[in-house]
Amino acid sequence: MKLTVLGCSGSVPSPTSPASSYLVEHDGYRLLLDLGSGAFGPLQRHADPAAIDAVLLSHLHPDHFIDLCPYVVYRLYGPAGRLPAIPLLGPAGTHDRLALAHDPNNRGGLHKVFSFAAVTPGERELGPFRLRFARVQHTVETHAVRVEAGGRSLTYSGDTAACDALVELAAGCDTLLCEASWADEGPHPASLHMSGREAGEHAAKAGVGRLLVTHVPPWSNRDRIGAEAAAKFAASELVTPDASYEI
């Protein structure tokens, strides 16, 4: 599998990065994990938007889904004309949330663009991927996902506070793409995000091969967050926009 970081800023876009979005490719299949604020722009650098096969949303905060609005316009009115509907997997209520953001007066039109399916804990197949979902600890319904193909495995945390469900889902995986939104100094709001220390601890408990730290807001101390993660799990690094990784 190949992972490309389209955006990795937490909560809002930064001066140098869109918010959360990741492109996962295997055997010609292209899966988007989230499409947050500003991410449709760099998507066009790394893939033909018409060639995306499916979209998976971890949750429905704007920094993880709002650039589906320009993507809807592209799929309806882009240079190739109206494109066939592709799968869009997300929490219950994804259709209504996207319709409200895009065009509340034409709610039915989104079914021309996406085939909606609700995510629940458990497993499902999508193209060449085996997906496994777990509910994690955030302020809205949020699922981490484990993506497996070709004997390799990637777990994406979505947004989450520290929780055992993420450790169990990521157990033994090759790469954990994990949020860390602040340095380990408090107090911080409960049930919202993790620190760099907590991300490193989750990677160590899960016994993963590599930790990729993401979702750092522009006002947080990236270097300190990265150092905290590395202190708990040596095989860790902060992701950067446009970076690609072989899983």
C-alpha cells in the first residue's frame, strides 16, 4: 500500500497544510481517508479526482470532511461530465450533514455523486482492502479504521482521546497514523485529542512497526509533540503535507 498525506493540520488548515486528508492506494484502487478543509487542492496534485474509487470519513467535523463540498461540484460538473457515484462510508447521518453543508435545498442530489453507507464497528471489504472499524473517544461519533491489503496494514486513528479501542485495533499493524494535537501539558479538554506522549504510548502498547504522528494544529508545538512521541516509541515521525510512505 502507498499512503500520501494530502493534509495533516489539526482542527484548522495551517499556513503550510490543509486539514486532515490521506490517500491510500493499492493495486490501482484509490481510497480517500477524510477530505478536510483545503484538501481538495492538493488531491489534484497527487491523483486525478475522477479516478478516486471511494471515500471514508472518520467523523463529521469540518476539518475532516468539508472539502467534500468542492469534490461534489467536481464530480457533477468537472471536465469529464457527471461521474458515476462512488462509495462514501461515514458515520450515521453523513448524507444529511453533507447536504446541509453543500446545498440544503437539493438534498437528494448527493445520491448522484455518492453511494452512502454507514460505518459501524466491525469488518467489511472495499475494493482490494479489508477494513476494520472501532469506535474511538471523541466528541462526536468517530471511528478509527484498520486498512489491510497485500499482507500490509495501516491503522488511522481519526480524532480521539486516549482509548483502549485504538490499541486493540492497531495491534501488530505495520503503520499507525495517529493524531497528537497538543504537547503533554495541561489541562486539556477531556475526550477530545491526544498528546504526543499518548500517541507514542498507544503505538508501543499496540506493538506497531511505525508511528506517523499527524493532526497537529498550527498553534501547537510540533517539535515538542514529535519529541514526546519519540520518547515513548522510537520508530515515530511527524508527517508533512505531500509526503508519501510505503506501508
